[in-house]
Amino acid sequence: MKKLLSIITSLGLLAAAGAQANTPLLVDPTDFSNDGEWIVGANQFVAGDWAGFATLEAENQVSVSGDSFTFSSWDDGTSDMIETFLFQEFFAGPSDSPWPNTLFATGDEIVFTGEASATRSGPNTGNMTVRAFIKMLGYNELGWEFQTKTAQSDFFPIGSSNEAFELRVTFPDLAEDDSFQVLQVGFEITTQFSSGDMNSGTITFSNIDAHIVGDGTDPDPEVTYAGIVVDSHGNVDSGDFMGLLHVAHEPWVYVYDLSRWIYMPDPGDDFAGAWAFVLRPSAD
């Protein structure tokens, strides 16, 4: 969690300018190692009351088989209900908040697609929730942080047969409603204790992609960086220049060979060089 938030805090130095058409959103979407950008966490409930949020090791909850990935529910042995999440998170709040939006413009459409199937096991699986989601989180009427904004979110219930899904949300106007904090893209398995046992489940998924469609003002769906077409994961191969780069959050660019985020605006198609600002590694 700390790693992701430190990166997004750095991105918060930028002013929100909106997205071009089909701007990739997920960072390295097939890397579910503990060093990746995916977060695994669980809301724990005891006797109907929220008891805490546990941050889990991604490698313990996600297994890999070829091009497919399986996300498993979690049981702490004490909770009556557990909401287990696998997600990437992006700041989506007003500019003066701790979570300033830097990626989205009012009216941008965020799309999450892929294929998925689920398993459910337990004495009563009818009360389980197994789904893909795009969620906007923010303050509710009680002032509680990071509550799901259902009207600005989209969900897809995942069944036992593998099928394609597509979720879409429209980014709100933060000048009209400043209660938003973050946007999350991912999967959820909610299990409950019944008949002396805790339900369990898995989501097996593949071919996932999330991107920002934009507000329709850019008719060109092809996104480039330094004249190189950006792939569906937000990467470009710059060859001898700097190797593989993740540019979905340009001008902040992740250099895989350096394992660092750098500030390097797109130098254009016919560049002879480029200047960059390299972030100092976090102390923790």
C-alpha cells in the first residue's frame, strides 16, 4: 500500500488535464507480485460491525496458470463476514484534498474489460458476492471516508462459466461534488460465516484491460510516446534509448531498467534527446 500511495502522491504534482482517447489505466496489469501495483485487502466484520481492514500479500492470494490468474478469498478465522478485494487505486479527489485527481477530466469514461469465472464453496453460498468492479469511493453523509459511491460505480456479478465482462463509469464533476477520494478497478469476493463454516471462493480471470476513453474530443484512438505506439498495458519499448517504459501517466514515466519513476514529458517523434527528473527512493 505504501508503495502505491507514494507513487500517486508524486503524480499529484501534476494538474488534471483529462485523457486522450483510450489512455491505458492499469499499471503493469499482469504483475501480481508483492512488488507490483495491485493491492489485496480485506474488510473484516464481527457481529455485523466493521472490525478493520487487513492488507494482504498479493502473491498469497493470486496464483498464475498460463495466461490466467486466480484470486482467492481470505479467512482470518474470527470474522463473520469478509470482503476480500484485489484492485489498483487512483486518486480522484478535488485538487485541495489529500487525494488530488491528476488523471481524469469531468465526463471521461473509464472502461474495465476482461473474462472471468468464479467458484463458490460453503454451506450457504447464496449470500456470497463475487464480482468485478469500477468503484468511486468518497465520504458519505456521515462523514465516513472511502465509502462506495454506488451511483458512480459499476459492477459485474461473476458466475461459474467463463464469460466476457465490460464495466463503464463516467468521471463526475468535482466542482459540483467534492466528496470523492479515489477510483478503484478490480475484483471482490465477499464471504460469510454460516452453519459452522466460512464460505470460500475464487475468481479466475484473463485478458483484463482498463483505460480512459476520454470525453470524445480526441478522435484518434492511437496513443504514442516518442513516436512509438503505446501498447494495451501502457508500455512502449524505446530500445537503446531507455528500454521498456510505462507511460500511462506521462509525463511521469516508469523506467523498468531503473525501477524508478521519472518526470520526462513526451519528447515527440523526432527527438535527439530528453531531459528527466528522477524521484529519490522512499526511505521505507
